[in-house]
Amino acid sequence: MKTNFFYNRSFISSIPFVEGISGKRINGLEGAGIQFSSKNLGWDGVVVEKGVQHGWDATDFSVSGHYLAINLSNVSLSFERKTPHGFKREVMPPGTLWLNPTGETFTHRVKQVCTYGAIVLDFDKFERLAGIPKTELRLHYSIQDPQLEYLIRTLLIEVKNQGINGRIFCDSLTAALSAYLTAHFSTVDNHHHLIKGGIPQKKLRLLIDFIEANISADIRLEDLSALVNLSPYHFAREFKRSVGLSPHQYILSRRVELARKLLDKNKQSIADAAYELGFADQSHLTRVFKLHFDITPAEYIRRRKR
């Protein structure tokens, strides 16, 4: 039976593959069917995409960034990879991952059709997010790690939904991903870098004031963390310890509360309120509003008019 794949072959992979010998940027997934990509979302320092590849002959490739690929097929992926002692067979069951550190050269021979998810983290951004300089990651195949898989799949879902939750949600996920990779797949011991105690009240007030002044903007996690001189990952953790919500959750809660106040004044439509407060669209505001108040904005307005 013929399998139908839903993708557009005119899309070109955004993964920054490099030819190992020359260092020249190449389209390493020529012919792949790209289902969705972060290319047009304005995310800096991270590439996220999902696609289907019908076999792959990659000779002396590397990637400009730390590269994570997950097997999203329903069957195991079997392929050969070149080692110093000749070719070795690798088997990656569904949901398992391959971690290829930046600049690591590889040669793969793949004959199967594979549905893949891929994440590339720019090296400099990775270090900023993790908060630990000179972090080196180790090459790994067939990683079975539920937490790592969850982070990857969540990023893929966010891209599929066109980044609906905003830049800070992407930043929070990539910061968590960077910290997790550093803790479990790096060559350094980073336990002494951990910070305890939450954010001091004076700095917390500065953060809250900044969020209120920029509530409709696409606030970046790195902008907030820079205000208190913490890495994005450590900042997100300490912010939640201090406030009880992650930065993304806190900003959403403030936006939806301000939306309710705008609707109370009967001066703006739901769509206008969504636009003014930085929601992706009216339906995004409606979903968040219902989660917070157990009622849709339209129902809220009708009840107030009774």
C-alpha cells in the first residue's frame, strides 16, 4: 500500500549542515519533505524542524551548532555510521535521539524512510542559556531519555503551532534543553554553578516593572535574565521560586488579567484586546482566558451585560 506524506518538497531544510573538509554550508537534506520549520518565526540561535527523508547518504558532514535529531517514525531506524574502525550498524528505536556536538564530523548510510525531528542550538546561544562557559557536549547515539524527548517534542509542537506562545516560551524551552544537555551529556561538572534562594525583592521589583512596561512586546528570556545578571536557565528557575510561576506563565497571567480589565471597560473588542496585549490572535486569548477564568471572553462580556 502506498503511503501518503503531507509535506511540501519546495521547502528547504534550515539545518546548517557543513561539508567537513571545506567547511562550506550545504543542503544536507536535499530532497527531504519538510513538514514544518522555525525558519520564519524569528527565533535567533535555534533551528527546529520536522521532516521526512527517503534514505540519506551523508559523507563527512558536520553541523554549525549542537544538533539533536529524534526518530519520529513508528519503527526503528537502522543505518551505518563510519567509525575509526570501519562502518558500524546503529539502531534507533522510535523516540530515541542522536546528539551530535557542534563541529563533530559524521558519515552515515541510511536506506530507510525516516520521519525526523531536529533541533540545532547555536554554540554561543547554548552557552548563554546554560550559563556555563566552555561547555563541551559528547557524541551520543540511541539516547533513550524521557525528559529530553519531552523537551524536543514540546519544541516541535510549538513550531507546528507557529510559535503561538511567544518568544519567551521558546527561550524557556531552549534554556531548559541547554541546561539538561549540560548536566547529562557534557564533559564538565556543573553542580557548583547552581544558585539557591530566589531573586532579591529589589531585583524582582525591577523585573516586574519591566514586564508591565513591555507587556505587549515579545519579551525574551535573555532580556529578563540580563536585568538580574543570571543565565536564562538559572533566572527561570529562580523566578519561579520567587513568584510561583515560570516567566512565561507569569506574563500570560498578567496579559489575561489586563485583557479582562479592558473587556470590563467595554471599549475594545476581543480581537483588539488580544492584539494590544501581545496574544497571537483572538483564539489564543480565548484559550488562555478560559483556562484562567473558566469562561470565554465572549461569555464573560455577555454575563456582564445582563
